[in-house]
Amino acid sequence: MKSIYLKWIGCIILAFALFVMASLADDKQAKTQPKTQTLVGKTVNINKATEEDLVKNVPLITRELAKSIVKYRKENGDFQTLEELLQIDGFNRTLLRRIKPFLLLEGIGGKDCTC
């Protein structure tokens, strides 16, 4: 009978130890993961912005990336969607998702467009 109680007590102690270890691991992981950085900038029209406008106002946009955006726009015309930025070297979905709040699409569709 004592051995059954000892097994139960051992199981309870083991479960408690595993719970504590899991809690400590979660705390350590939360401390080591970078906090989400709040980005600050201004909204720009991606179809009219100059290199300087992009670098100055849109966070995470480097001078090289701004040059690539303007070059792509000159070669291919105005952007029809923000996702079209993914065609530019150096752009990926994560970057686009982070800077999307700072980008506007205006001036597409010709002179009769009300967009």
C-alpha cells in the first residue's frame, strides 16, 4: 500500500517539476525574443514619391531600396498594387507587411480614375 502512495507522490512531484521547468522556459523565451518594434514615419504615395521621400518618411527603406522602387516605377509605370513591390530585389512579404501602413497608391487608372 505504501508503494502505491510513494508512486503517486513521485508522479505528483515529477509533474510539478515539469510544470515549473516549462514555466521557466517560457519566461526565458519571452525575455530573449525581441519586442515588436513600433515603426514611425509618414505616409507617402508610392507612385509619386522620390527616393528622398521614401528614405525620409518610410521606415526600413534604405537608399538602395528607394532607388530600386523609383527605377522600377520608371521602367514599368505606376504601381497597380502594393504587392507589386515584391518584384523588386530586396523586398519580401515581411518588409511589405511592416511598411504597408506608410504607403498609398494614388494616381492609378488614368485621368478619369477617382481612386
